[in-house]
Amino acid sequence: MDPIAEAQFRKFLKERNRAFETGDLEWARRNMPFEPSSPVVVEIAFHKARAACRAVSKARRKASEEWLKANGYGPMGGTVADWRALQ
């Protein structure tokens, strides 16, 4: 990877990790690859991504898993039934 691209990627990861630790949904909205249809779409995407991110504390990942379960959503790329496979 060229040095400029690598520096940009590292900056993105630092910002992502901060956003995931602090629950920054505005960061998530700004970084979505499309205009979300509603704030709920942003929140679902945020929690799915945070629950799957190993760079985030276990407490934050667990909080997102619980939010997704409580609202009837499964993990990234899965369904509610897939939570059992992740335990």
C-alpha cells in the first residue's frame, strides 16, 4: 500500500474506533456509502458494524449485540437465529 493511502486508512480506523467507543451515530451517517432512508437505518448499520468489530471493547460489542437482539435484528450478514451460532 502506498504511504498516503496507508496513512488515510489508519486515520479512518482511528476515527471509526473512536466513533464505535463513543456511540457516534453522526459519524456513522456521514460514512454510509449511500443516503440512509431513515435514522433507524443508520443505527442498525452502526450496531451491526460495532458488534462485529474486534478493535472495539467487548462491552461496546455486547451493548450493540443486545440492542440488535432487542430490536429483532441479527448479526452482520445474518439473522436473529445466527446469534446462537456466535455464542
